[in-house]
Amino acid sequence: MEEFTNTTGMKIFYSAIAVFMIGFSFFLLNIDHSKAGNGVLAIPVFLILFALLILISQFRRKIIISADNIVSINAFGKKEILTSNIKGCRSRRKNNIY
């Protein structure tokens, strides 16, 4: 059984984007909203929730390959494919022209 996760570089990249989104949303929350109304406050809240989802998915995402099945785990759940249902795989890109 082998377990594959995101590389450290990708975790750092996505985590930096999530931290930037949280900082930007706090900046948006501190702006004067008297002219635009309170409906504009939904955007920073949405950004904070999306950034937290990115952070959770970075630490939870993994793929486990065993002799019986392939399991993909992410922030939304777990998907499992039996190896008997796999007919083949590609070793090259789908759109190669040579």
C-alpha cells in the first residue's frame, strides 16, 4: 500500500494563497460600508470560508493505492475505486501527436 500527498511546495503555495485571502478579507471588513450597504459584507465572509476550505483540503488530501483498491481522500469526502474496475491507464499525455 502506497500513500501519496501533495508536495511540500504545493502545500506552501496554496497555504500562502489562503493566508492572503484571509488578510484581504479582513481588509475588506475594515472598509467603510455605509454607502454600499451591509450586503457587501458577505464577500469577505465567503473569502474567509473558502480560504479555510483550502487549508483543510491541503492537510487532508491524499491518494492511497493498494492491491485491492485506490482511495482518494479530500475535504469533501472519500472515493474508492476497486482495481478490478480499472481497465487500463495512460503513460503518456492524451493529446500527444507523435
